[in-house]
Amino acid sequence: MALPTYATPLERIWYYAFRVTCALIFLFLIAPILVVIPLSFNVEPYFTFTERMLTLDPEGYSTRWYDALLTLGHPTAEAPRDGQWWSTVWERATWVQAAKNSFWVGLWATILATTLGTIAALGLSRPEMPYRRLIMALLISPMIVPIIIIAVGMSFFFAKACVAPDSAMALIFGWALSEKGCLANSHLGVIMAHAVLGIPFVIITVTATLSGFDQSLIRAAQSLGANPRTTFFKVIMPLILPGVISGALFAFVTSFDEVVAVLFIAGPDQQTIPRQMFNGIREAISPAILAVATILVVISTLLLASVELLRRRSDRLRGVTGR
């Protein structure tokens, strides 16, 4: 909102002081993230700014740590970069394998969290739903309870959650279970754990979208002969879709950044990017971690920008005008 022309001197001082204070707070919060980005281009294996970097000498900057993301774990890293070399990167490179695991786990966890969270939000939005506040508190509790408590509980539960080798569950989900047929140390266990952590975000965003939903639209559709399935996909879903997608993006980011649950539940084959970063800091510190952090910052920024665009679209669909 622009400062009106009739503002008093005191109001003008407060107007600019407030904005300067907000800018300083924002800089304080974002500065540690911004520092990581130039350090990821450091030609030296240090986590500090070198003299050549401070003088903006081009020789002080390099993309060697981004290249290290492709060569770590590569048996023939110095070989010519032909099709075979890139194929080996896809199959053997440590960071690439971690990225693949993070993407697939995040994708399936997002699908599961979005489906269950949307169904829960639709039920909680109905006025005749009994004990709505209690159920809502239970469903969003993973956001409140410390993650290490959830991870320890899941670790004990998944260790005992096993299926028989000849059962239907083993035939359907055998590819995602461990060698012993248990959820512990398996892709399915990590997916379920990440879905539990992502469901609260979906519930909150979809519930917020449904708060401005006009229930008379449902009655109008039913009066015109639409069955419940048609009403949901033709009336309800298009209006709540921005909230559903926003919740899905938050669930994906939550899964992509989660490390504590992975440390307790995952095995060696479920190495994700956060776990690989944790192992890199604990075992052999390398500036390649800064390169990964920079990539994650870019991805998170793009996802948050998408969420903001979807929020504005949702406001326009609901007739809410924004500045």
C-alpha cells in the first residue's frame, strides 16, 4: 500500500522505519542461505571466502564441486564423457543415486499424502462431522510432536511390520519391502513415514481453501441431477485444486528435506540427498555439500513461487481481491 499524500511526518517516519526493519529482519534470516551460494563456486576445498573470491578474481571461482556430484562413486571418473560415462553416472554416482531415491520417495509420499489429506480435509469441512477439533488435532500432530519421537516410534513399528513371502501384500509390494519382507529398511517404509509427515500440510492448505467454499454450489449441482462423483470432479475439485496442489508441494518439500526419519527407518539402499549430506558432514566434509545445498535452495524457491502463484489463483477463483 502506497503512502497517502496527506500522511503526517510521524506517519511517514513510521512508514519507512517499518519497511527498513522488515528488510533487516529478512536479510538476517536469508543471509546464511545466500552465503552458501557463492561458496559453492569456490575453487579451493574450503568453506570460507578466499582472497581471490573477495577480489572477484575469476580464477577463484569454479564449478568443480558441481562436477563432483557426478564423479563421486564413479569408477572411471577421468574417462571421456561419452554415452557410457553418463550411463555409469546414472547407475553408480553416489549423489545421483541419492537424488533418484529422494525424487521417487518424495513423489510417492506426495501422492499418498495428498490423497489422504484431501479426503480428510473434505470430511473435516462438513458441519455435521463430529469431534472435528479433536480429529484435526490428531491429524496435524506430526507437525507438533518432535520428529525424533515420531522416527523412533516408526522404527519400532516398522521393524515388526512384516508380511509372509507368499502373501498377497508381498506379491504387490515386494519390490518396496526389505529382504525380510518388513517395512523397516525398505522404500515403502520411508514412503509411508514421509507421507505421515506431509499429510498435515495437505490438510491445512485444503481446509483453508474450503473455508471460502460456497456449499450452495454442491446443492445446485445435485439439484441438476449430478451424482456425487460428478459433483466432486466437476464442481468441488476445480475450486480446491490450488489448495490441493499447494499442499502437495509442501508435502514434497517436506519429504525431500527430511533426514531424521530416514536415519531411523531407511537402509543402505534408501540413501536420500539429506542423508547423504548428513553422512558427508559426519565422515568426509566436502564443499560438494554446498553445491547440493545451492541446488536445493533453487528448487525450494521455485516450489514456493509456485505455491504463491497458486494462492493468488485460488483467491481470484473465490473472488478475493488482493493487493
